[in-house]
Amino acid sequence: MRRRDAKRLSRPPGTRPSRNAPELADPLPRIGALIGNARNTWFVLLGVLVFIIITLMGVEHVDFWGVDRQTKLPLVNVEVPTRYFFVAAPVLLAAVFGYF
């Protein structure tokens, strides 16, 4: 097969290369950047999940049914009402998942 035929077969039929458009560069750097972004996003989502799971491990049954019970958030050492945590945690998780 001649060189000219090989170039013609690499394009979809009926298309011509544009004179103004640069040739497609190597896609590996772009793919690497996308993979790096996806990896960081995945670690953020896992971090939020781990934070919620660690907090849930510290909640007792009395905390959930008690009226004025507080749940201590790990790492930030802030106490929030347990009911608000059970409302806010799924909303936070859905917001992080939807944003990324």
C-alpha cells in the first residue's frame, strides 16, 4: 500500500484535512490530565465518605433518639445536633458527588 493511500484510509470517507486546523497532537498528555483529574475527584469523594463513616461509628442509639444529643465531628472537634447531622450528611455527599 502506498503512503498516500494509507493517509487517505486513516480519515473518514468524504472528508479532507483542513489547512487551518493543526494536526491532532499526541492524545496521551490529554488522557493523562483527565486521569489525574478523575483520580483527585475520586479521592475527594472517598474522603467525604470516610469522614461520614467515622462520624457514624461514634453515634449511639441514644444519640439518635435523644432530643438534645450532640454528635462530635472528627477532625474538626465540633459538636452538632445528631438530627442535623443525619439530614446534612446525605445532602453534603450528594452535593460533592454532583459537583465533581
